Amino acid sequence: MRKLFKGMMLLFALTLLLAACSNESGDNEGKGGSGGGGDADKTEISFWHAMSGDNGDALQAIVDKFNEQSDSVHVEAIYQGSYDDSLTKLRAVGDSAEAPAIVQVFEIGTKYMSEGGFITPMQEFIDKDDFDVSVLEENILNYYSIDDKLYSMPFNTSNAVMFYNKDMFKDAGLDPENPPSSFSEMIEAAEKLSDGNRQYGFTMATIGWFFEQLMANSGALYLDHDNGRSGDAAEALVNSKEGLAIFEWLNEMNKAETFTNYGSSWDDPRGPFFAGQVAMYFDSTANTAEVIKNSPHEVGTAFLPAADGVDPQGVIVVGASLWITNQVPEEEQDAAWEFVKFMTGAEVQAEWAASTGYFPITPAAYDEEVLKDVYEEYPQFTTAVKQLENTTPSMATSGPLTEIMPEARKIIETALGEMYEGRDPQEALDEAAEKITNALK
């Protein structure tokens, strides 16, 4: 199955690249721009992005496709490193002529970008062009909207899901088609899937983002003032009863040794999962393709579990969006808008989702054959889509909005690590809440 999947993805990528290159005489490099040159009759704009590896290749293929079909605009895609690296570079040039026309920024950069003074809100282009945003997924737009105004256009979107080893479920006498959906069910399943000798039922990388997702699924706010969306947040609410329930759940499994902490890197739990040393773990849906390819076991995907007695509210969309800067001439801003509209198209979104594991921002993309074929062959991809569709729009599931989210995540990660080492969950959370509140001030 893994060979078939890898071959299919490679064929798809090659098809896109060949189509994009058929009318181009220059060379196109994987991560970088579109080979320079451009077209003297077209408006040239630069696009900073943070996609590397296979995702970077897939993005470059889409950019090349746009350049081929556009009579008036030529986009040069420029890789700027990680999300953090790219935003750091943008901070240095955002209010100068060196700023790009369009830039991809991860979701927790939204507050900074919306208040930085060097972008033109996407809503202005939408209103001027009478663009119909109803064709886009509402639950995705909610994150990037402030006071009912869309500031950026979502592009690569994902959420958190649980991956689990169906073979280990069968061996433990568990139904591989009925994964646990509540905290207590997770505790029971983890006990059956652990052997007391370096085989664990569950793990979660010590990454603050997962805590945010579990809080949203409980319908709980991370910050006051409606998660910072009805006013500037001044107090952290992470030590609420919902936050404590999450910490106590993890703490119970950790003490029972049915959970283990492999570390705070995204890759830390993946190796043990592939090796059959852990049966269940959380990851981003953007990694679905890699998990299927690299696991020698049959992989299942499931919604995030919810606390007992809580009706699951869903998840926060994450990933990145496209921003148009106001530091370039109006002609280039309009050209950037043409590119943004192209990126929202059903065909483009289907190609992107099929080749990466992100899910479309345009529901119509699900009707495209390229995506239907992948979803039919690999239904694991559809879990993220269903989880998003089942998300209840609210301030909780819209996610926290503040410039200090990177720092807040680190504070939560420290609190989790201390709890795993024996600290009382309530004490760890109370201190985390105090530190985040101080950072807000």
C-alpha cells in the first residue's frame, strides 16, 4: 500500500511539474523562485513562503501553473525558511520598499500582521471585486476574521487528529474501527495497549498547540475578552476547570505508565509510532501522507478525544494564510489579489490537498476527481475534513488571538514537562496562567 501511495503522489507531482514547465524555457528550482526572467508584459510580484520539501515542490508547481495561465501577472515564489524565520524577516522589512507583495504567515502571526500597519486587509479586495466568500469554508475563515473583516486569505489549513495503530488495536482485543473518543475511553484503551515494558498506549508531543486544541474541543477559552477577539486579552484562562481536566487526564496516564513523553519536537513520537512502541498519538493532519507512507502498520485516524461529559466542540484551524502588503504599488497589490483568487479555486485547492494532506478551504474541491481518488483510496485523509465540518463556530474554536502566542505555547510546554516529572497539575497550570498573563501585560 505504501509503495502504491508513494507512486501515486510522485506521478501526480510530476504531472503538475511537466504541465507547468511545458511553456516555460527557464529552469524552476524546488524551494526558490520561478527561475527569474518573467515576462516583460506582466506585472512582476514576489511571494514569500515557508513551504519546503515535498510541500514546497507542490506549491512551486501551483505557482508555475498560475504564471502559465495568467496574461498579466508573473509570481516569483521565494522560500524564506520556517514560519518563524519568514516572519522575522518580514518584521525587518515590512514597512519598507523591500517588502514582498504577498507573504504566507502562520496562524499565530495574525494579531501582529493585522496591527502592523503594513498590510492591506483582504476584505478591501473582496469588497472591491465583489468576491463571494460564501464559496469558502466558514470555520476556516473565522480564524482569520476580526470584527467581521477578513484580513488574510487562508491557504494551507490543517487541524489536529489522533493517529492509531490498527494492528495493535486488534492484538489488544480492541475494535480498530471504533477508536476511543473520550478521556476515560483513552485511559482504558491505553492500559490495554501498554505492556509495562516500553510499549505505551498513548503519547503526545509536548507542544502547546495540542493543549489549545483540547481546550477548544471542550468549548473553553484560552484568554479573556473572548480569546482576545472582542478586545485585547489581559488574562490567561488556561487554569480553568477545562484546562485542569486536560492536565489531570495526561497526568493519570503518565503515572500509570500507559503514557510516555518522548519530547517536544514534532518528530519525537513519530519514530516510536512507526516502530510499534506506541499505539496512539496526536499529530497535524498535514502529516497524514507521511504517516501512511512510513508506517509498516495499518494506520487509523480519529477525532481528538473530549473530556467526559463534554459535548465535543471541534478544533481550531491552523496552518497559514496569504497577506497582501501595502508597501508595493497598487498595481502590484491588485496583481497579488489575482494570485490569491487563483489559490482559492476548487481545482488548485484539490491539487494542493491531494499532494500534501492539508485540506481545502473551498468545499467544491471535494468534487474534483484528483482529490476524490485520493480520499477513496486513503480514507484517513477525510477525518480532518469531518472533524472540521463537525466543529461548532465559537470564540473558543476560533482560537486565541494575541501576539504572545509563541511564548504562551512555550509556557504550557514547560508546565506539562514539570507535571510529567511529578509536579501537581493545578500548581503547574496556575503558574503557567500567571506567566502568560504577565506576558500579556
